[in-house]
Amino acid sequence: LRELLDHSENKWGDLAVQAAGHATLYAATGEVREALVAQALIRDAFDNELDVQVSDRMNRSSYDAARSVLSAAIAYDLCFDAWEKPFRVGIARELNWRGGWVTGTGGKRYVSDPGSKWQAVARGAGGVAALAVCGDSLWARDPTDEPSTRPAIDPMRPFEPPAGFKVGRGVPIVKFEHDAMPTRWLAVGPFPRVEDKLNPAAERVDVLAAIGGMEHALPEAGTQVTYRDVSRKFVELDRNLLQFRPGYKGYPQIDVTAVAGHSAYATCMFYTVLQNEKARYVRVQGGGGNMWFGGQRVRGDVLRLVPGMYPVLVQANIGRLASPWSMMTIQPRFQEVEEEEAIAATKPAWPGVEHPPIKMDETQTHSLRTAQIAMAKYLTLVKDAKGADFGAAMTEGVGPFDLACRNVLGRDFATGTAAEGFVPEKAEAISSPVEAIYAIRRLPMPQ
């Protein structure tokens, strides 16, 4: 394995696979240096290769990204105790949604035949990713580490507009419309974005600190904002930058990439005032952006509004742009709900968390169930248990998922199938750390 990793001509063209190799060396030797090398490679993989594979989803196959997702999950699993918590949290979040994407997306080269190598590899990688991160604190630091900095919003208590709030000069006022995005906004940007997906703390930078911060900023038309030596003014959003292509329920969306001048790794802010004319329960949705409603950060919360004016601030972040025609849109909206739904919405709120830490979320459950069904069908339908396709399916999909199921769930679905006795025939034929890991884990391990 060291020879494979050190050989300049055999880098496999995949940073995540290399990371899995160094993670395996860390697990075998205990050398922390190998875990740190794996961490650096995973960071580069998520910033480059996997971004391209996922964002260009129509021209690339999730099969291409499956090996990267599988390798990243292996590295995360084997280096868990060596990586610092903020990095672990960031990669767990990435693995959660990327694993779900690989499981549920076809793209180019998609093969619907349940006996195909595609089904085994793509579904298996998503299942391994789900099992690697289930039970971990995916969205932020554990709530036991420190008290919550975000107070829970009780939907049973009236949510008042900010005390003494007055609408500023040139600020649009929009009337409440159920489930529809307001079309009149002030906008400012783009500003350079602190881009570090694997460090959740990087997302908490306050772009509007110079005018009171996200919670207290009350801009007017012409208000100037300076952030990281870039100065911009709030101006009325050009209605030509509203995309009227069918979005959620056919309502328009804001074309953030156009507002940002097609700048990558940028952030823009949008501001309006909602006029609410009667008491009602409302679920507020950022629609792809981060929203501050009435001065409070909200994440799909249900609020009990009273008649009055509420300031609405939305931040939209742009990451890597895969092509000149890439588009990133947001669709903030407000949904009136019944009291029963408001009661059901009561839940704890942790700092920076969109969902409380949970054992297994819907994405993971879906990935796991899909992988289990796909593996069972594949092993039933596979005709050639010695062909090259079967070997690739075993080492990159079926085998790792079988091992993960045994380790995490105590289940073994390979017994009695063509997968039961499979081991790569010769050690020198192993071409990647993923295959090496599978070959090692199939052997009896010393107690």
C-alpha cells in the first residue's frame, strides 16, 4: 500500500481514493501523520473533484462520483479519532448529502438494470456513506458542548416585529402572499465569501457587521456596506434578475449568479419588509438562502405573527461555478399553516443547526434502504461471478457495503450468494486502497 501511494505514476486520478489509502495506513500503523495527509487530501477532493462531479450532474454520472464518496467515507471512518471535531462535522455534512445524491441520481451513463455494475457501485457507495455518518453530530457541535446561542422560537407565543421598527427610505414593502416569493427587494453584493465547507464556523462570518450585523441591520436604499475591503450599496433589485422559469409551484426565483456578476465564491444580501395584516401561523422558508426574519435567524420555523411590519433579510452564498452558464437561485417564501402544524413544529434549537442531532435522518435512511434493496437484487441477478464487472462491483460497492452493514448493523447479506467467497485473487493485482481495504477486512482479524 505504501508503494502504491508513493509511486508517482499511480495516483488513480482521485484525491479521495488516495486519502482512503493514507487512512488505511493510519489504521494499520497508528501514525498520525498519515491521518493528517488523508485530511489534506479529503479537503482538496471536496473543494475540487467532488464539486465538479456533483455540480455538473447532467453531464457526469453518479457512478463517477461513487468511488470518491466511498473513499471519503472510508477515510472519515478510519481517521475519526485523529481529525479535529470541526473538520469531522464538516465532512459528515458533506458525506450526508453527497451520499444521498449518489444514491438517487443517474446522470450520464445511468443504467437501470438492477443487475448492472452501476447499480451495485452507486447504491453501495451511498449506503456506506450513510452508515459512516449515522449517529454522528452532523450539523454542528454537540449541544452538550456549550449552551445554545440561538433561542428556541415558540410558535405558540406571538412573534412581534422588532421594537420601534420603522421602514427605511426606499425599502420595498410587500404584502403577505401564501407560499409566494416577494418580487421586490433591495440587494447588495457580491462580496468575497469565506469558502470552507469542511469548517462550519466559516459560515458564521457576519457580512453586515459594519451596519449592525445580520440581526440588527436595517438598511435603506443607498446604505453602504464594506466587507473585506469591498464596498457596495443596497440598490433596488432589477426585476430582470427574477427568473420566471418554473420553480417551486411556478413562482419566480432570484438569479443570484446574475446579481453577483457570475462571481464564484461570493455572497449577496437581499432585504425587504413583509406587511402582515392579520394574526396567523406562518412557516418561513429561506428557499436556498439563509434568512433573518424580524431580526432572528430562522430555518423553516413556524412563527405566530401579529399584524405589523417585519424586516426580512436573506443571504445567498455562491460556491464553485461549474460552467459560465451555471445558475444559482433562491426562493424565500412564507407559508400560512394551521395551528395543528404549529404545535407539531415545536422542537429544540441548537447553535447553527438546521435539525437537532439525530440517530439517522431521512437522507441516510433513504440511502441505506435503497442500497439494501439494490444489493439484494444485484446478487440475485448477477450472471458472471468471475467477470471484471463483478470484481469492480464487489470492491467498489457490494463488498464495502456488506462490511459496513456487518460492522454497524450486525447484518450480513453476502452469505449464500456469489459475494460470500469473493477476495481479489492476487495481492499484487490490487490497484487501489479501496480494494486493499476490502481484501484485508474479508480476512479473519486477530482479537
